[in-house]
Amino acid sequence: MKVVLALAALSLVQPTHSWYPYECCSDQDCEPISDAVEVPGGYETHGIFVPLAKVRPSQDGRFHWCHRGTTVLCFFAPLAG
């Protein structure tokens, strides 16, 4: 029973990474964020500038980033509409 509950809990966590490209996060290091601001040439979040070259369209209409420390691997932004 404990194993079933542990597997069920893990299955709730897994979908968070389900659409992030593997090259961005190796199925880790990605998370939604709410404090991103568009600035000339990209975005800023957590005091870090993210150039447009790292920006990809978000699949859920929210901001997300994949990072290790202050190194941004990928950044996802809602499509302007």
C-alpha cells in the first residue's frame, strides 16, 4: 500500500515536466514563475535578464523557466495575442 501511495504521489509531480523539452532541463530544473517582466531585448525574472534567443512559447499560457542557479537554460513565455 505504501508503494502505491508513493507512486501515486510521484505521478502527480511528473506532469509538471511533461512538456518541457529534454534539452532544457533533462526532466528537472524547470518551474512556473509569476514575476517575469518583458524588457527591451527579452525578459527579466528574479533579477536575471533572459535574452529573446532563450525564449520559447509556453504551452500553458504561463511563464516558466529552466535554470541552474543563475544560468537560464530555457525560458517560456505566453504568446502575445
